[in-house]
Amino acid sequence: MEAATSHSSSTAFAALIWWVVPVVLVSLAIGYVLWTSKFKDKFDNETNRSVNKFHLFQQTLRDPNSEH
């Protein structure tokens, strides 16, 4: 009788794992998508600002008498 109980509990545990793991992974994926979509504009703006500042810095190093 003990073997049947052990088998049914291990089956129940395996079934639980097969449901819990995908649910957790899908939840994390949805959370990541929401997080990135919420903060994407902020990071894009900061990147563009940094690139623009770098271009201005490069222009200060160029020779003002050159034709480029």
C-alpha cells in the first residue's frame, strides 16, 4: 500500500512541476515585456542625448578651417 501512495505523490509532484514552471516562465516573460516597453522611451532618449553630446564634442575637435 505504501508503494501506491509514494507513486501517486510523485506523480502529483511531477504534474505540479509541469504546471508551475511554465506558468512562472510565462509570467516572467510578460513582466519583462511590460518593463521594457515602459522604460524603452526613457532609455532611447538618454541614448540619443548621449550621441548628440558626443557629436558636439567631436565637432569641437575639428579644425574650423577645414572644408569638412
